[in-house]
Amino acid sequence: MGMAASQVRLLQLTSRKNDIGYQLQDLSLQKTSLSRDMKRVTKNYQNALSSKTLKWSNNGGASYVDLSYATLMRPGSSNQNNPYLLTDSSGKVVVDSKYQKYAEMISPEGKAGGNWDSVRTQVLSSLTGISADKIDNSVLTEDSVNAAADNVNALMEKVDELQAEAEISGTDIDFMAECFGSSWTGADESNDLTSASTIAEDYKGDSTVWLLGTDLSSSKTKLKSMLDQIETRVSAYLSDDDISAFQEACETTLSNYDTYLETSGEDCGSTCQTSKNTKGDTAGYYVVNIQLLMTELLRNYRSAGGTTDTNSRGEEVYCWYDKNSKEYQAYIEKLEELEAAKENYNTSVDINNQVLTAEEESLINFYDQMFSAIADNGWVADAQVEDNNYLNNMLQNNQYYITTMDSKENSEGEEYFEYSTDIASNFENIFSVNDTNAQNDAQVQYEYEKSVINEKESRIDTRMENLQTEQSAINEMIKGIESVRNDNTERTFSIFS
């Protein structure tokens, strides 16, 4: 009876031992699975640490804002009211849920070739809050401004053409011969000491001098009178701008020659500027070398902005007009017409500026560009672009692109847009930076998942320790039963032996 009971107990303990072994094996497999989970969590965290995101910057990357659909396709300070079109691989403009209803008004099926002008006033009024009447009036005044500008440009071309026909050019000698002719000597006719030759002839010589006076004060007065007469004669052949330049040149020359007179020597050589002469019948008179005087005067004229040119031989030439010629009269008439046209243009601009504020005009220009692009190239709707993460992924994976617009004018004066499309990372305002938000989120997720895995592993370790303790106890119990059984068996068989 005792041996039978021991045998039953041994079978129970053996069964429990096997069950414990199975549980330990299962728990070991669970720990292996947790180890794989931990590797996955760690890998995801490491990937997040190196993740990049696209940001928008207006200061070369010193600071950033989120790159959102609004940054690109809504008027604002980030894009400075200049649209950066979000486009797909076919060049169609990507619109969100807000813009979709307006895009459908332009092109119901999203195809290229829609009509923006037909719905422009309605759409702009809805988006900007500006009344339709005000928008329509701005179009009328803008047309007036454009017409006035075209008229000014046409007249400017005609004025340039007529000016070229009326303008005369020649060397310095030609210039002086034209202005002074052969009769004017450059001095007061009542003065019997004046030279009998013309300025042009005196200028060609290298030693011709004019007498000024016997004392410094009267000499300065005479020199000023001579320069005044020169200015009067030359001004009759110059434009208003060149007259101002010649007046400035005369003032500069007179100032310089006053200094020369005060520091003049006792003799006048062939290259002197001024002196008190000591030889011949004119001894005791202050004199001036006409060649040097006119050379300095013309140099000062050029420095003051007097009109000069270069002829086919590379020589510097001066420009003047025959104000009695029909060519010059035609030029002046067209010039007056141009001035009147400029006043009309300025008036049109002032009226236009009163219709819309600068901010309103900036908003309208923004939407005009964007919806013109939608009409030209078509559109595709994507409500998900309002999600920054989605937009970022589409841009980084080159599923969406950014397109800019440049206003051009064809040979007939009609305005059109040139489009330039590229990947987002090629734009100067867009920077690829570490995604700190993703990193922070990943760290939180990593710490959470790590704590869950550690807790599960801790429970498994505790359970395994308990099972191993129980397994050790069962092994000891089995050894005890087997020992008693072996003793009983040996004792029983010894009786019968």
C-alpha cells in the first residue's frame, strides 16, 4: 500500500515538473520576442533622431517657420504676398478644400485652358472682402494707366529719334566755330585792346593772349564779362540740361582763374594761364592765354555733365543744336507732347492709387497670379495638403513640386507668365533641418514602449524564478521518494532472499 502511494505521488510530481518545464520554455520564447520588440523600438527611435523636415526661412536659415500649404499658397508675410505654387508632376496646381470651389469655377474638370477673367471679380471679392464695384473700377483705372504708359513709351522713342535728327556733333574747334562764328572776338567792343581774331582761331593757336586790364580788380571784372558773353553765345546752341552744365563750368573756370590772376608771374610765356605782361606795347596789362582758358572751360563742361560723344575715329565730340532748324522745332514740339503725356500718366496713377490701397492691390496681385496659373495649367484637389506632415512627405519624396511665376510681355505687348518648376529643396527659402518635433515624439514613444517591454520582461523573470524554485523543490521531492522506494524495494527483496 505504501509503495503504491509513493508511486502515485511520484507520477504527480513528474507531471508537475514537466508542466513547469513547458511553462519555462514558453516564457523563454516570450523573452526572445520582447528582445526583438526592443530592437525594433530602438531602431525606430534612432531613425527618428536622423529624420529631416522642410522648413521655410526668409533670413537665410537664421530662423524658421513651418512649411505649410498656407506658407506657399496663402498671401502673407512669409511669402511676401508672392505665391509659390504647389504643383504635381504634370504641372497642375494642387488646391486644398478652400480653393477647390474657386478652381471649379475656372475649370470644372481641372483641365488646362480655363477662363480666369470671367469669374475674376466674383472670386477676388469673395477671397479679399473687397467690393466687386471697387475691383471693377480698379480694372478701368489700371487700363487707363497702361494706356497712358504706352503713350509715354511711344513718345519717348519718337523724341529720341527726333533728337538724334536735330543734334549736331563735332570736335571742340567745330563746336566753338559754330557757337561764335567769325564776328565775335570775345571782348567788349568798346575796348580797343581786344584781339581781332575769333575764339576758334585763337584756340587753335598756342600763344594767343587777350588783354584784361592794368590792375587785378578790373582784370577780374573783364574776365567775368568775357565768360558771361561766352556763356550767352554757347547757351543759344545747347539743351536746357547742357546750358546748366555750361553755366557751372563757367563758374568753376572763373573761380580758378581768379586764383591764377592773384598768383600770376611777371611774364607770359606760350603756355601761361594768366600773367601781368612786361613786354612790348602791352606791358603792364594782365593777359590770359585763350587756348588754355577754353581748354579748361571745356574740361569743366564735361565734368559738369555736358553732352559729348565719340565719333567713328574714336575722337571725343561735342553735341549742340541749330535751334532755328525745322528738325529742332519738331524735336521740341514732340518733347512738349511727351511732358504732357507724363503728366497725364501721373494723374492716372494717382487716380488708380485712390481706388485700391497698397495692401488691397497686393492681395489682388497674389490671387491674380495664382488663379491665372490654375487657368493656364489646370488643377488637382488634395485636401490632405492641409496636413503639414503629409505635405512635407510629398515634397521630400518629389511627388509635389514648387513652381514660381515671372511676368513677361510678348512682341505685341500682351502679358503672359513664364513658369519655373523644381524640387522644394532647391528653393532658397526652403531648408532641410532636423525634425525636432518628430524626435521629441519618438523619444516619448520610445520611453513608453521601453517601459512596457521592461515591465513585461520583469513579470516574466519573476514568473520564471518562481517556477525554477518550484522545479528545484519538486526535484528534491522526487529524489526523496525515489530514495524511499529504492530502500523499500531492496528491503523487500532481501526478506525473500
